[in-house]
Amino acid sequence: MAGIGAGAYDGYDSTEVVTEVTDTVAVDTVLQKDAPKKRFFLRRLLDKALDVDTNYIEQPKYNITLMTEADWRFKYIWLRGSDDEGHHQTLYFHPHSQVTIGPYVGYSLLFLGWTVDIGSRLTTNNSNIYLSLYAPMFGIDYYYENDINGYSISRLSGFSDDVRQRSVGLEFPGLSTNMKYVHVYYIFNHRRFSYRAAYSQTTVQRRSRGAFILGYTYSRQQTNFDYNLLPAPFYDDNGELIINEALKVKRARYTNHSISLGYTYNWVFARNWLFNVSTSPAIGYNFTKGEKMTSDKLYKLRNLNFDFIGKLAVVWNNNFMFAGGSFTAHTYAYKKSTFSCQNALLSAQLYMGINLWRKKR
């Protein structure tokens, strides 16, 4: 009986257990072999994106960047309408205040800033938000701008001399703009050229070098135009507006996708000093909506357009403290056969800051 009990069937097949265990070990072995390969590939990709030639670029020595920036903005918007006979009328506007100031903070590759209007009207209606990711190989810039009811009429065309003389300089509360902007770019010669040295101040360019930049831009803009709030010179003796029908647009909304190819150069003219110039012509396509005041229907437009991005910068940076200034020029356009809306943004910045939390060697 004892022999029978020892050899009795115990409810499972030992051959199946061995096979199951063997299969599990084989799968674990494959996963263990694949995991290091994946990690190794991602590590190599990250190393390549962050790799620089230290003969040309001094790597950041600190983890955190703190900065204060003052921004002088020169923004112009013009609206143009054409009647059936081809006569043009154009209204030019500029903001009341052109000065914003605010703090910036950076950690590793990320940079975040926020500026508010500190102009003569002391209003915070106008605000701008900046978020950037700066790596040696590529960069991403996000920008949000909100300008509310802060414009004056700067000049006119297509109107009588009397209307022009009486209108220029008058306030116009019926115009506001809203813009979201994302710019993604790839830097070809990133091992020896540092875009960050010029525009995020986290590295130091030690020897002069240039590079081509390939970029993609997405922007979403809205211009609100309440023409019923135009001042008295735009009304005739009968109380009728003298602007043509094509200008009677309540709002222009459009999304733009564009590709740019440009060149940027860092000139190291003295120790810790840098001068940068960047130019990037862009060709894009608009996906546009405009809403007429007299109609609830939206019409769609698709237009090829040409824009321009230009930058200049002068920086002093000893890797702990930095200061400098920059200049940026950007144009945007929305066009159709009888109506167009364009704006040009010119901005100049002055900034100073420090780097904190020194990295371990």
C-alpha cells in the first residue's frame, strides 16, 4: 500500500509543468535581451540630441535659470477692403501700450515666462505667455498673446484728406487680437552651434559658428473688428459709415501651417560675448474663417502666403550671470479677394538673470 501511495496519480501531469516553466523562462530571456536593446537605442538617441563639441560650446553648469525681461513691442495691424470697382480702403492700427515686463524661470531644457502690460494705462488686459524647450539638436517655442481693446488709428488710405486728418491718433476700442503660436525647429550643425547660447542663455558659445535651421510653425489667430465703434469722422452727414462693404467684417479667424528654412550665426567677438543673427523666410498655407456682421454663414479660404522670421541678439554670459538684448521681427497675413488682414510684430527685449543649483561634476 505504501508503494501504491507513493506512485499514485496526484492530479497533474509533470511533463506539462516542465514544459510551461521552460516556455516562461524562454520568454523572460527574450524580454531581458530586448529591454536593454530598447534602452540602449533610446539612450543613444538622447545622447545624440544632447551631444555638443565642447571646443565650441560650454555646457550648462547649473540646473535652474531665473530671469527678468522687459519687452518693447511695436505691433501694427492693417485691414484692407476692396469694392466692386477695385477701390481700396485701408485702416492701420497700433496698440496704446508697447511695454511688457515679467519673470522667466528655466529648469534643464524647459523655459517658462509670463509678461504683462505696464504701459501708461497700467492694465493687465494685455498679457503674453512663453513656453520653450531648448535642446542642442531641436527646439520648441509656444507663445500666447492676448491684446484687448487697446488700439489707436495710426493712418488711413483710400479716404479723403479731411477724414485722415480728423481720424489719425483717435482711440478705437473695437479691435482686439488673440494668437497662439507654436514653432518647432531642427538645428543642423548643433554640435558646434548653440541656439540656446543666444536665446535661452543656458550655454556659452566659445567659438563662432553658424547653422541652417529647418522649422515648422503652427499659428491660430483671431482679429475682432467692431466697425460700428469707429469714431465720428467715419460717418457722413446722414449717419452712415463711409467704409466699403468689404471692410464690414466682424472677425477674421485663421489657422496657418508653414515651413521655414533659414540660417543663423553666432559671432563670438570677445570672451563671454555673443552676437547672433537669424533669418528664416517661410512659406505657409492658411485655413481661414471669416464671419460677416450681416450674415451667420462662415466662408472658408485657403491661401498660400509668405512670412518672415528674423532675430538679432547680443548676450554677455559667464555661465553664472548673464545679460543681453534681442530683437525679433515676424509678419502674419490673411488674404482673400476683397478683404485682407495683416499684422507685423517687431519686439525688442532687454533681460538679465542668474543660474542656480550647480550641477555635480
